Amino acid sequence: MAAKSGANRYTKHLDGYSHLIVMLYAVLCKLRSLREVEIGFEANATRMKHLGLDHMICRSTLADANKRRKSSFFGSIYAMLYKQYAPLLSDSQSKRELSTKLYVMDSTTITLFSLILKGAGRNAENGKKKGGIKAHTIIQEDIDPPIFIDFSAAAKNDHELMHRLFDLPKGSFLAFDMGCFDYLVWQELTEVGYKFVTRLKDNARFKIIEMRNCPEKDILADQIIELSYNKLVERPMTKEELSHRRGRRPKSGVVMVREYKKGTFRCRRIL
């Protein structure tokens, strides 16, 4: 895997496997700095071969590896292991196979120094604002380990990663919060065959199409509503559009054009 992704390129000592072992050691021992990792390995110098390492780890070497090696390398290892061992994972419910799976998408922000990544949220009264990274996860409801993990700047909106939902099995149920608020993507999910549950924003504008009966006392209203969207999207030019276009084309031959896409989307609203 390291050879395919080029993770060992320009590396002399700390290859992809050794880097993975070091990072797992740091996580399991709850180490918070490169100095602690170096000291920890020095204290266990006689056990290096048990960890699969044949040399000591230096802070500078580990810092260069963290900077040069992409996080997608470790993500691909996680995805490979999950795919291999997913059938063996125990769930918190019964062992029966469900015909339709429920997937939950959410994110959490990890606070860091503003010099590392751009901060998220409103500016504080004292003018100071901490930066951070955002961990995006998709979890299958009956299995504890997430099936997808990605990291981005904390200021990045959740709906920019909603395209990952289309990789899930068709016909699945999806649950996400108001951070994934995009009427156009909701329409595309419905057309493909997904069903989802989310919350509607308080300032959302919609038109009530139908009022349904409410047999349950806890349900205040059961409605079919219509939402309107007008979103700026980007798409590749068609052959006919390219024939009338002037100017140089990119090396890929694909020219992107931005345009507004209008439409309506109907869904069920329950209060």
C-alpha cells in the first residue's frame, strides 16, 4: 500500500510501516508531544524489535515524516482493515441481518493553536481565537467503529463532504444534523434511492402541500412540504459548448462552467 500511494518516497529510515507503529504507540500511551514519543522509545530500547523497529526514533525524523507523509495513507490502511474485519465486528444489538442499514454522519471539532489551522466559529470578545481541525465520521448504527473518517480545517462546512454519502449502499437510511443543509443534495439522495432524517432550520422557507393525519398523540403535525433551491454549481462543458468556446483548454481537456441550478424538493415534515 505504501508503494502504491508513494508514502515511502524520499524516505531513508522511517518508512510507512514504522511510522504507523510509532503513531499507534503514541495514541495508546496517550503521548502529547514528539519529545514524549522520543523519550518513550528510549525507555523501551530493549523492546524495539518486538515493535518491528530496528532503529531509534528521533524527534526531527518524526516531525519530517508527519509533515511529508499524507494522512490519506493512514486512512487507506484503516479502510482496508475495516473492510477485512467488518464481518467479524460485534454489534450492540442482535446478530440478525438487517435488510436496510442506518448510517449516521456527524463531525466534531478538535481545538488547536490558530497558527496551525484557521479557527472556526465567532470571534471571542478578547480578540483571541483558537484554530482547530474537524473530524468527519460516518458510523453504521449497529457497529461501533466508524466506516469513514476524514479531517479538514475546522472552518470547513459539513455539507462539503456530503458526497461521501453516495458511497453507501443504495436504499440505506441516513441521519445527519443541520450542518449538512443542502436542498440540492437532498434531492439527489432521494432520486438515487436513499432515505434520510434531519432537522429543519428555524428560518427555512417552505410551502405546505399536504396535511396528514396524526394518530400518535406525541406528533403535533405531519406535513408534506416543498422546498425551493437556487444553488451555484460547477459542471464540465458539453462538446457543443466547447465547439463555440474560444481560448486555450487545460491539459485535461475538461473545462468547467459555473451556473445556477433551480428546482424544488418535497419531503415529509414531522413536529
